[in-house]
Amino acid sequence: MFDVYRNGKRDLLVLSTGSAIPGAYSAVKWRKSRKRVLKVSDEIRSTVQREGYYVRTLRVTRKGMI
């Protein structure tokens, strides 16, 4: 299982359940998603296993704004 956090800059942080937020990202205010994530893509799973976390920016598209 994974914990998902978001911040005000529309960044997404994925950690394995129970892990602490990495030091490089601890200065940023993260809000934990209320829903549990059971399944993620293979890319995210391998990055979390290798580095301990996965970070990406959520971009707003024009389609999403309409």
C-alpha cells in the first residue's frame, strides 16, 4: 500500500505506507490524501522501491479547465 501526499504547487509525493517524508521535501507543507492507494503503476512502484519515494508535478491542461 502507498500513502499519497499533495502540496499547494500541485506536486504529488508517493511513499510506501508508514514511511516518513524525505528530508529534501520536509520543508514543504504536504497534505495526505484521505484515500488509500492499493495499486500504482510499475514505474511508480519501482521508483518507490529504489529511492523510497516518487515525486511528480500534476499539470493543469486546458481541457481540465473547461
